[in-house]
Amino acid sequence: MKTETTIQGLSASLSKARSSRKTIGFVPTMGNLHEGHLNLVREARNLCDVVVVSIFVNPIQFGPNEDFDSYPRTLDQDSQLLAEVGCDIVFAPSVEQMYGGQSRLTNISVSDITNDLCGAQRPGHFDGVAVIVTKLFNIVQPNFAFFGQKDYQQLAVIKQMVADLNMPIEVIGVPITRAEDGLALSSRNGYLSDEQRQTAPAIYKALKNAEAELKAGQALADVIANIKADLVANGFEIDYVEARTPMLQTIDQFDQDVVIFVAAKLGKTRLIDNIQVAFVV
Ligand code: PAF
């Protein structure tokens, strides 16, 4: 496995693959990798000839009071894990490499579907994601790109951007990887105290209850209210609990497939999760 830290070095490493028309699979990450990321890499490995993983903590997608400075940087450990799952090239550029040089005057903003859910709580976040993902897509020029369904709204934003801008890339959403107790894996789980870690799976339990209640015919509004009550009883501070169609349109009745989204804080740590429930006639 090679590690490249410059755009030039990465292009040189990929030039042979490009000229021999090998398929390139790309997994963008911010590092501090866990099984969820490794499952994205495994998917890429199954589908593509060459697998590139980027590790870059992207400053422009963090708000002023968010955890950019404290976000865990664990490149050595990440590289070891990536070698074990068959990654070919790690691209780990510096902030200077990605944003140095002339000042950036171009923004990329996907409207409508970024207005609520995490978009409402984190102004500018999805613009920052869209900019860095576009830059990385242009640098890596992958055939396939892999994103986790845990960040469902991010996945929807990337799919929309790729379609709107005719980017020649197939975006693949990979199902959420969970711990045995149901907690969705996330780099931010590392911020939880032991006690909070015991409580955190209550989010997934509430989502599974919601799925059962919907299938039993309970009204969507009541199901959402039950999730909120469950989370508050477990000591969470709720950012949002919302139901949307899979395309992120609002929905007030369970008369089509629905995705229920949760963002909630345990202490200072903000956790997100979602569950998709299929509507069967
Ligand atoms: O999901 C992430 O880790 C980041 O938002 C991404 C896609 C790597 C862009 O920085």
C-alpha cells in the first residue's frame, strides 16, 4: 500500500491505473477509522481494481464551535487498518495542500435538501462537504465512490450534486455498521464516557421500536413523539427527530417508504442515526 500526501504524487501513482483503464474505487474519510469505514473499503475492494482512501479532516465543514481541533488524527493506526483490508493508496494531504495557494472563491451549495436536519443545525456544513468531495473527486477521478448510509443526508447531497453536475462517478451508499448493542459506529463515539456509551444504544432501540410501531399501524406523528420521549427519558438532548421520504421530502403519514432521522446529544457528543422502513401494501 502506498501513501501519498500531494496531489502530484497521487496523480503519478494513479497514472498507470488510468492508462490501463482499471476501475478506481474511492472512499473519502476524515480518518480515525472504524469497522464502518473498513466496510466501505471492503465494498470498494470487491467492486474495483484500484482502491484509494483519502484521510483529510476538512476544516471548512466544521462550524466555529465544533470539534475540528480536537478531531482525532490517527494516521499510523488508520494506515495499518487500511493495509489489512486491501487499500492500494492512502491519500493524506495537508490543509495547505488542499486549500493553500490562491484563495478559494468558488462555493458549491446543494439547495433544498440541505436546509433542514443536520443542515439546520450545522450552517455551511454541507457546502464544506460538497467543496471537499468535489475537489477530491477531481483529484482522484474515481469510477465509483463509497459513502456510509449513517450520514444519510450527506449521501443524498453527494448523489444530488453528482447528478446535477454530470460528474462521471457512480455513488454507492453502504449500510450502517453497528456495534453488537446496536450503536451506529462513528468516530465521535470515542468522545463518550463509559456511562454515556452504555446509554447511547438507546437511539437504535428507539428507532427499532418505531419501526415495529409503524408496521403495527401507529400514526407517524405518535411514533416520532414516542422516540422523543424515549430519548429524553434516557438523558439525551434532542437536536431533531424527523421523518422524511428516502429523497428527503417531508412526510406526515406512513403511506410510502419512510426514513426516520435522529440527532441527539449525550453531554457534548452529538450522535446521529437513521432507519428506513419500507411501506408494504
Ligand atoms: O463523512 C465524512 O467523513 C466527511 O464528511 C467526508 C465525506 C470525508 C468529507 O470530508
